Amino acid sequence: MQDFLYVDTADALQTLVAQYERCSLLVLDTEFVRTRTYYARLGLIQAFDGETLALIDPVAIEDLSPFWALLSNPNILKLLHSGSEDLEVFAHHGKCQPAPLLDSQLVAAICGMGHGMGYAKLVQTLLDIELDKGESRTDWIKRPLTEAQLFYAANDVKYLYQLYPMLREKLEQQGRLQWAFEESERMTEGRLQAPDLQQAYLKVKNAFQLQPKELAVLRALAAWRQAKAIKRDLAVGFVMKDHTLIALAKKQPRSMNELLQSRDLSDHEKRIHAKELLKVMNNADMSNLPEPLDVLALKPGYKSAFKLIKGVLHDIAESQQVPIELLGSKKLIHEYLEWEWAGKQSELPLVLQGWRGSLTANALGQIEAQL
């Protein structure tokens, strides 16, 4: 017997949204396919308000705008588990981000249950129910979906709704409810902003090896690649690999003959991209050269300073029963050290903001002179 509602028409969606608008908690999940595409292909949306568990079919329903509007309703708390990719889906397909928001994986970590706990493990830990993960490799775009696939999808929100009061009670007992809201909300930051193509070169592996003139060419190439990836809805690596961009930026072929003789490009890449690549490289902005990429980790004293900061944060994390990966990950420590060594001129690093700052500011201030 089905314990979910399959929604595949605009009228049914409108009726469902009208009901959901009256709830105080809405549990959400999505199923999607992403292999070679730039954007995830949305296959299913699961939602549960404690009364109606709905599986919404975005393949069948062309206009999902009533549902997207629901996600911004300030009177409804939205609950996800490990929702980073779901948030990406909402940003692209719905041009929205859910607010207010809680992520149960973050809640579990803040409560001291461990870092990165999967949904099935969380359900088993708190509800003593073992979930079947046999349909996790489903092609969610293919229709029709089987009963087994639909039940699998439904379970992703069914039990999360049951977990919410237990998780919230833990947060309130520890006085950490605001921590969870703060951290969950931070997951949505910047997701609705268009990508800055001129900054794409900073994500190219080994870009730090290049000199300013080479970086200027890489900047142009990386911007071209990302724009092409977005237009064709193709993962950037399937447009052109990082190492190819680096090689072109170093050698900078100036003629079609030079480019066609290059061993850094495949015959296929030469055939479909040669003219564009030559134009992009020849038009690279050399009047405003990028600064050399300063690799902080290669500076003298980095390892010892990093170790010192990590030790301090590890002690705090242990005493507060918060995962070190959440309180002070490698990335956050690096960001803090970069801020310190740059004379504290930029925005306060995350490890000193909000709930983290309330735990770390005093201890990090005491070791400042040793960095």
C-alpha cells in the first residue's frame, strides 16, 4: 500500500502547495542525475509536512514555480539532510534557496554525533530502523519509476520528519539551536549569484605555477571554458581538462599552424575548438595582469603555524564534543592563517565568526604572537 502521493500535474501541485503553506515544518529531498552535465538533471522532489508525503515529478510538470515560492516562505522551517547538492538544484532550477533552513547532518555534528553522518546511519542510530539503499543508483530521469524506486525516495523524507523533534531536543538541551541555524543558513550563501567567469582560473589545478602573463592567458581560457560548459550544460572537464589549459597558457601558440601542431590538444579538440582557442588567447587582457598566485602552504613556517593552530582547535573541539572538521577544517585553518599573515586587512575569517568565534577567539588570540 502506498504511503505517498505522486504529483505529476500542475493542478495537483497547486493543491499540494496550498496545503503545505499551512505547515510549520517541511522536510525536503531531491533525486537527480549528474554524470557529464554542468547542472544536475532534476528527476524527483520529495516533500513531507507530517501529513502528506509527496513525490513531485519535475519531468512531468513544466512549471514548478508554486513549489519554488513555497521554499521562501518565512513561516515554514525547511529540513534537509546533507543538503548541499539539493541547494544547488534549487538555485539552478528554482532560482531560490530555502529559508529558514536546518540541515540534519550539520545538526548531528553540532550535537556531538559525529562528522558527515549519512542519512541511513542517522536513522539507524536514533530510530533503530535499517534502510534499504538498493535504489541509490537509479536513473531518476527515466520513466516510469518503479514502486521500489518510489518507496526508496519516500523514505528519505519519511524518517527525517520523525528525527526532527529528537534532533531539535538535543540542540536545545545543549544550547546550540542557533549554531545549527547559523551553519545551515551559511550553506545557502552565494548560490544565487552568477559565476564570476573572470575568477574561474583560480580553480584550475596548478595555476600557481604560472607567471602573470601566463595567468592572463589562463584567465581568458578558463573563462571561455566555463562559459562553454554552462552554455552546453557540460561539466567543465568534458569541455577541456585543466592540464590542457595550463599547457596552452604556458606555450601560448599564436598562429593556427602552431596550435594545430600542438601535442597538448587532441585531434577532436583541435577540430571543434581551435579557432575559438586562438581567438581567446590572442584577445587575452594583457593590460591588467593577474597577481602571481601566492601559495601560502609553501611559505616558511607554514607547517609549524598550521600545526599550532590545529592543536588549539582540536582541544576546543574535543572539549565541546564538536567535530574538528566542522569547527576548524584544513580550509578554515588556512583561511585564518592567510588573514593573520596579511595583516588582518580582509574580512574576519570564518573560524572567528559566529558560534565558532565564541569558542575560538580567546584561545587563538593567545597564540597569535607565535604565528
